[in-house]
Amino acid sequence: MVYEATNQNIDELLKTDYAVVDFYGDHCGACVVLAPVYNEASNDLAMLRFIKANVDQDRELGERFHIKALPTLLGFRNGELVLEDGGAKDQAALYEMLGKLLYA
């Protein structure tokens, strides 16, 4: 399951052991490439909360997290930012990044 974040609900969504947020935009080609891979990972890794944040629709959210490029993936442990990565990813690259979040 992938949750849709807004500036109003992001704090509540991050209240979990492990969360990853995909900051994306409507007209971002790399975001379109990442989306199905991200959705598939959300079905495989139940120990992670998968969140998407559309910064085209909620610019305050992008500003709050200092998003400079899309897509940007942020990993959180217990609500604290511990990992940042970006760009389109295939399944192997995404799982490698998520492994760093879970096991580093």
C-alpha cells in the first residue's frame, strides 16, 4: 500500500518504525519510470510504510523537505530522516536503497 502525503498529514504518516517518501511531480519523466517499481516494492516490503508526495500539487511540502530535484526518495526511521537518494531507479537499485534504510 502506498499512502499519499500532504503537508497536513505527513507528520502522522512518518510516525512509524520505517518509512520511505517518494517526492514526485506530475510532469517528471523519471518519476513515471520509478512509480511502478515503487508500487511493486510496497507490496513486497510490509515492514516499510511507502508514501508518495506530489510536490506539484503541494509545493509547501517540497519546500519543507528541501526538495531540489525529482524524484527524491527520503528514508525515515522513527520519524527521523536517515537516508536521501534520487533519480529513477530500477528494482535492484530501489531495493538496495531500501536495504540501507532497514539494515544500516
